[in-house]
Amino acid sequence: ATSNLKGENPERNVEKYKRSLENLFCYDKEIPEEIIEKPIGLSLSEKIIGSRPRCRQCEAKGAVLCGTCSGSGLYVDSILESQGILVKVRCLGCGGTGNIMCSQCGGRGH
């Protein structure tokens, strides 16, 4: 546990902590677009299902967009956001892939 030293301003400590967190992330540096990885995820191409009826939920693709991140693979961390720091992190719902296996057909497409 951390303790305040006599005479230290707790608000100053919060600002100092906030600045140190912000310095961990490169807000002021441009990141080339080719370095930003696009989530790969499950294939969203239609599966060959023969004469079986298509799954209505995934339209025979076997995967659906992640509802947590809307398919981006990232979401804003709510804990850091409450402290005024906007940081996008890998989605816990899909592991950063952007889509999840269809729960209706189990990924079979039918």
C-alpha cells in the first residue's frame, strides 16, 4: 500500500499517475497504417453446406460479428476511461478477432 508523505497533495499524485500512464502510450507519435493490424478472426466466407438449410443467424458463414466490439476487435477500456484516459484494448469477447463462432449452428453454417 502506498502512503502519502506529510505535506503531499493527493490531487497532484493523481495527476502524476495519470501522466505516467499516458506516457506509456504513444499518443503524439504517428503509427504507420501498415503497422496497425486488422483482426483476422474466423472466416466470414459462406460455407459449403450442400442441401442442408442455411443457418439464419450467420447466413451459412459459421461466424458472426462480435457484439462486444462490433467487429473491430478493440474496445475502449472503461476503467482508464473513467480516469480520463482513452485507451483501446483487445476485445475480451472475441480475443481481438472481430468475430465469434455462431452459437446457433456451432460454426457449421447449417
